Amino acid sequence: MAEFRQNSEENNQQPGPPGGRRPGGSSPSWLLWIVAAIILGQVFFYFNSDTAKEISWTSFKREMLQNNDVAKITVVNKETAEIFLKKEKLGQGPYSNIKPSDPGPHYKLTIGSIETFEKELEDAQQGISPENRIDVEYVTRTNWMSSILAWVLPLVIIIAIWMFIMRRMGGGGVGGGAGGNIFDFGKSRAKLFEKGQSNVTFDDVAGLEEVKVEVKEVVDFLKNPSRYTRLGAKIPKGVLLVGPPGTGKTLLARAVAGQASVPFYSISGSEFVEMFVGVGASRVRDLFQKAKQNSPSIIFIDEIDAIGRSRGKAVSLQSNDERENTLNQILTEMDGFGTNTGVIVLAATNRGDVLDRALLRPGRFDRQIYLELPTLNERRAIFKVHTKELKLSNDIDLEVLSAQTPGFSGADIANVCNEAALIAARKDKDAIGMNDFYDATDRIIAGLEKKSKIISEGEKKVIAHHEAGHATASWYLKNADTLLKVSIVPRGRSLGAAWYLPQENVIYNKDQFVDRLCAALGGRAAEEVIFGKVSSGALDDLEKVTKQAYMMVAYYGLNDELGNISYYDSTGQYEQSLHRPYSEATAQKIDEEVHKLVESAYQRTKKLLQDHRAEMETLAQLLLKKEVVFQKDLEEIFGKRPKAEEEMPVGSGQ
């Protein structure tokens, strides 16, 4: 049977407080700096622009020197020669556009070098009397405004760009106010929910009745503290929600935000971690400071394992890890030297085994609430919640739906209801029927139907006998799961599938485990019994069988050779270690016992299928004809299924 997939919880974002600043908004002050600098440069250029006209050496020599029009020449900074004409020459002839009152310089000439300029000027004045020779002055000028502007303008541009980048990196914090100032980069980005902003209540959380009792107590304490303090009781400082994905941890936190009637700060654990050193710890301090100022209040940290990993297991080559600093600050804020009255920390994770022990101790997270996958009754309640807004037909039976979805989380059930509505809409129905829910369940468990996939007749025959082998073995094994239907229609990555109704037992004995091994090996055994050879189609079955056999031998102590020994590591210390908790000799013995267990189960399955070969071939032919066979068809072929084994009695030592 295809494994049930568990979808992650929905993290629905809530709007920030009304009237707050737009997230990521930044004032255009940096633009004003740039505009002011440009205007200053233009003003400076205007007032310091030289009105002298640029002239070439040839024109200067032919038009001015030879006509004796030049009064003097001033060489500035050994680069430019300023030419002053005689006053009597101004306003007439080629100089009619120059006013006589203009003191000059009237023209300018760019020189290559002082030596070349002096030599050419000397050659041009050959034959001129000494009193008529042109005076040449050499001056050095410093344009202070231009020099200052050359330094200041790039600096202003760099500062403006830096401010723009810092505003972009620090933007987006609604509750914490980050993004309004470059110095708010270390501020908390938690979203603040005031009273009435969250419309989710505990009535919207189906199932989880025991969990809601404990969480409601926290809410009740915030509303009626005198009821508990008069007896000397203290409310837990922290409540940790641990459970598989999709079991309703975040939804429960949203219900707390909707009914607590106190400020509720929500933040994800990953938002504390940044590439800058010390930012995470700074945000933790800022978050708790705001919560204390508005106490009583609640802080919700979703996915706290992002910062709360065990410090001994953290994969880091640095001695000063930023994640460690953030965790240390959380430890100090929750139960440090200072007081933390009136602030309750609510956290959620689906990896409680990796959290640091100092974080889990009483005084920080006093309560650890485990959310399990919903039971039959809880699934029925979840179906009622998610089908409330759907248009259902009269044939809907929530009892059957909840019974046929074992192992489904709340998110899975929500997905089933949505898929059923989509399927019904695709078929232009006026209401959602039971068949739509069946199709939606099959779609989620095994994947999308691929009837157009090209499969040869020979392969189809092998697939039909493979699935018939699974069905036959599970039907005659009394501890195997109840078979619902068999299909050889390709879905997802599988070419065929059998749907079961798993037994929701708490414990399993050895016989139940062995029957499950035999049922999983039924497909490969059928191929060998019918065709005398096996194919690669049993890869998924063999993977499951190997893992389950290893767990029986190494974890559960269900092997006579190894005895009552378990090498299961609940602390996770060996996950990142190269060493195993047993010797090489023990490892070899485990491998041998796993091989013996799987081989004995395979031989037992082969014998079972040989004894019921006629029924198995009948089912295979029916599959080739109909492609999908339901439970009523199976009963016609096999007869009534033997009853499952009674529950194992529990002794006083259990």
C-alpha cells in the first residue's frame, strides 16, 4: 500500500496593526542629498565657468601674434595659457564681439609642455624688438570649491547607496518596527496581534481535545489570574507544541491569539538568524522587551528548532556560532537572572528530539504537549470542520471517510476535501459526492492517474499478477491489514497499487509483524510462482520489508538470537557519529538474522500463494479485464476474510 503523505501546516499570514507604517517603506531623504549635490555642482560650474574662447596654436600665431594684438600671456598651472588682448584692439575687426571693458582673459590655449610652448613662442617672435615682446607670467591656482566637491560628491553618493541598501535589508518588520531606520536592523520583526485581529477560535480546531484543555488553561490564566494566584500557583513560562507536520500546531497558536485577549507576538525561528553577528540575540532582547512592556502577553515562536538545536549537535566549525548566541539569549530571557513576569512563550516544532536540553527544562518550557496524528473520532471531527463550507450530496458518509483515511493529519484531510471539490467542479457537478472523495483520497495517497501511460501486454500481465499476489497474501493472513481495493492503473510513480485499511494498534507482536512482512512480499512471490522469475517492480516492497525486519531485530528485541536487546537511540547522539552502538560482530549477526527473517517470510508467502494459486490467477484475470477490483469482488473470489488476531493481553509489568 502506498504510504500516507503528511503535509506541512499552513502558516497563514495575518495583517499587521492598522495605522502602522508600510512594511519596507523608506523616506526619500537620500534622494534629496543627491539632488542637492547635483545642484551645488551646477551652481559652482556656472559661477566658475571661464568665458574665454578656446583657440588653437596655429590660429593664435597667424591671427594674433603676427598682427601684434596680444598684450600678455598668463600660463596657469603649466597647462593652460590665458591670452589678454590689447585694449585698443577690442570691439573692432575680428574682436568686435568682445567688449572694450572686458578685462580678460579673452582667449585660452592648451599647451603641451612649458618647454615646447616657450620654444614655439620664441620662434614666433623672431625679429620683434625686445620692448614689443609679449610678457609671459606663470601662476599656480587652486580651485578649492572644485576640489571639495570632487571629494564630497562621491562620498554623498556612497552614503546614499549604503542607506538605501540598509533600508532594504531592514524593511518588512510590522510588529517590531524594523525598516524605518538603519539602526532598527537588530529590532524584532515579530507580528503583533491585538484583540480581535485573529478570527480563529478553539471551535475551529477539531480534535485535539486533551491538548486544547492545557492550552485553554494558559489563556484562562491571562484572563483570570487571581483564580490561580490566590492558591500560590504560577502559570508555566513556556508551552512547547511538538508533533508531526500538519497536526495543527500553528492553527492552535492562531486560536490562542484569537481568544487570549492580550498582545500576541508571532515570529518564525528563522527570522532571528542573519548573516550579521549579534543580530539574532539583539532581536530576541528587543522582542522580550516589547512583550514585557505590554504584559501580560504571549510570544509564539514557530519552528523553534531553527535556533533551538542542541549546542552539542550543532554542525559548526566556528567556536562562536550565531545560532548559539541567539539560543543563549532566549535561555537568558526565559529564565535568567532578571524577572520575566507576565510573558508566556508558546513554541512549535516537529523536531523536538533535536532541541537543546537547557531549553526543555522546567522553568523555561514547563509543558511539552505532544500532538499525535488524529484518531478515528478526531478525523471525523476534522472532516466536519472542513466540509462545513462545501456543497455536499446526500450520499456523503463522514464515518466511512474517517475510517478510510488512517494516518492522515489535519492538513491531509483539508487537502482531501479541497481535492474532492476540485474534482466535482471539473465534472460540472452541482454537489460533491462520495466518489469524488474516493478519487481525491486515491489522488493524494498514490498520485495522479496516468491511463495514457503506454504499458505492453506482457508488463501489464506481470503487474496484474504482482498486485494479485499482494491481495491474496493479505487476504489469507489474519494479521494483515484489511484490503479495500486493487488497481493496476498507473498512479504517480507506481504501476499498480492495493488499498488497505490499516489497524490502528498501539503495539504489535511478532506474529503481526511477520504477517505484514509476508503481505509485502506477496507481489514478488507471485511473480516467481507464476512466471518462474522476478522483476524490478518490487523495489518499494523490498525497501519496506528490509526496514521493518531491521527494526524487529535491532530495535524491538523480537529476535531469539539477539534476545531482549535494543539498539534504538532515542537521544539522537549517534546520528552524526561515525560509530555505531554495537560491535562489528554484532552488526554481522544483525544482518544474518534480518536475512533469515526475510527469507523465512518469503518462503511462507510462496507456499501460501501456491496453495491459493487458482484464486490468485482469477483475480489477476479480473484485474486485466476491469483494471480496478473492489472489496465485494474480492469476497466473491476468496470468500469471507478470516478475523484478525485478538489484541495481545497486557500484563502487570507493561
